[in-house]
Amino acid sequence: MAIGLKYGQINEDDAENRNKTNKLCEEFLDEFASENGSYICNELLGIEFTSEDGMKYAIENNLFSEICLKMVASATKILETKL
């Protein structure tokens, strides 16, 4: 969202900014996946957290407070290079 806010389309005909935003978002996702192994939450956490058992496991094992915080820090570091 931050990339889109900074570089996104001014209007629906603004293909130049749309293309720039898409390129930067793709670069961001590639770098994040390279650094962390994926950008998909289930893969990062190693569980299906949308299921009741997965959510229970995540809470009992502090996955959200441990892994997610690291992922936010990683995303922030990468995003700083894009803005």
C-alpha cells in the first residue's frame, strides 16, 4: 500500500505510474520471498492458520508475536529501499 500511495496512479489513464508501481511491488515481493522463503502467511508460519487447529497452534506457540514481528521488520527494511 505504501508503494501505491507514493507512486500509484493519479487517474485511470496514468499507465506510467501504474507500471512503475507494479514493478516496485513485484521487486518488493521478490526480495521479501528471497529473504524469508515466501511472502505467503501460511508458508511463513508453516501452518494453515485459517483453520481452528492452525490458529490454536499459532497462538499456543506464539507464532504471531514471534514470526510475524520478524516479517514486519523484514518488510519495513525492504520497503525503505523502495520509497
